[in-house]
Amino acid sequence: MTDPNCLFCKICAGEIPSQKVYEDEHMLAFRDINPQAPVHVLVVPKSHFATLAEMNEEQAELVKECLVRIPHIAASLGLASGYRLIVNQGKDAGQTVFHLHIHLLGGKPLGETIV
């Protein structure tokens, strides 16, 4: 399922270019255009849903696939010493694109702050 008005659906469909770091039939990982760390990648399920609360069982399996694949993506990006995952849920959490996505951040010591 996709949303023709969704930025991330358009990126997943190849309608908008991105700096891909990984892609398979279930997900796309690409570099964030406004990085908050030296490595900042967005991991996006190809099925459109805005938040974890909205996902169905099939979409939950896609999130699981993303989480299984993230350590391999992190390793390919040289993040052997650690990385942070962030999933913003809703406007108050800072979500700006309402298609579920996981921020993968690293490349420097991130400390104990949120980002």
C-alpha cells in the first residue's frame, strides 16, 4: 500500500531521487538530507503507514524485517562502535513525514542526549 501524496512513498517508488544505502522488496534505507550526525540514514518500510499504532500485522512484519536488517546496514556504514535508532511517533515527537521510518544515526560519540 502506498500514498501518492507521501514523500517517502515517492522516494521508495523512485519518483524522487535519494542516496540509497540499501534496498530490497520490503524496505529502503537512504541518507537523510538534513543529517543530525555524520551518518544519518532513514530506514523506511515500503508499505505506507504513519505510526506504529496504525500498523497492521503484515506491516509489523515489515518493521521486524527492518530491525533485522539494520545491524547489517550499520556495519556496511562503518558503525561498528555503535549507533542510535529513533522512531518519532506523531507531531509532538517531531515526526515531520507521516510514513513510519527509523532514523539510524552514528559516526561519532552520541552521548546521552536524545539526538
